[in-house]
Amino acid sequence: MVPARGTGGRYGSDRGSATVWSLGAIAVLCVVFGAVLALGHAVTVRHRAAGGADLAALAAADHWAEGGETACARAGRVATAQGVRLVRCTVEGEIADVTASAGRGPFTAEVRSRAGPAGPPAPALAPPPSGEPPPGPRSLDPPHPAPGNR
């Protein structure tokens, strides 16, 4: 005798549950895949903004002697060529401070970058007072011991 459908016979109430579980697993994988794509896009946009800001700051710092307005115009052209928007640009002395933006909507990134000389300007070397020899090159290596003191 064959049991009636739905009475807990050979197939029981699990019939078709693999389809439901498969659809649930596919939905979860799609959500995870979408999140990974969104994160990757956000990282790419941030890197694009950082690269554009760095290059724009270097361009502005390279042209600081021509005036802040000219230097910032050059920074704007470089930023546009990199596919980013120049949000802010200031040049004080030899230091250029630039903010660039990339992306749209929730994937917008703004990055600030500064460029200028490596350190404070070196003072001009004054001639040594009379009677003293001019300073020569100095070695940063420690002195070597004498051959007999090893």
C-alpha cells in the first residue's frame, strides 16, 4: 500500500526544501558579491582621488613662484586630466595645499594633499670667521679603531 501524499510517508514534508535552501544560498551569495563590489569601487574612487590630489599639489608647488592663482590653475588642469575635481587649493610660500574629490553619490571621496620642499629652507652659508679653515665634508661613519687597538 502506497501512503497518501502529505501524510509523512516516504517523502514526508521535506519535498522541495532543497530548492528553497538553494534560492536562499544564492540570495546570500548575491548580497555578499554586491557588498564586495561596492567596497572595491569605494577603494578605487579613494585611490583615484588621492592620486589626483597628490599630482595637483605637486603641480601647484612646482609653480609657486608664478603666484598662487597661476599655481592653482595649473593644479586644476592636472586634476582634471586625472579625472578628479579640485575642491580647494592654497599656496603659501613654497607649500601647496590641495583637496581633490572623485566619485559621485555615496561613493565620493575627498583627499587632501600637501607638497613643497622636503624641509625648512637651508640658511645661506656665511663665510667662516678669519683664521678658521672652511668647513670640509664630514663623514657620518664612526671612526675606525687604530690597527693596534683591535
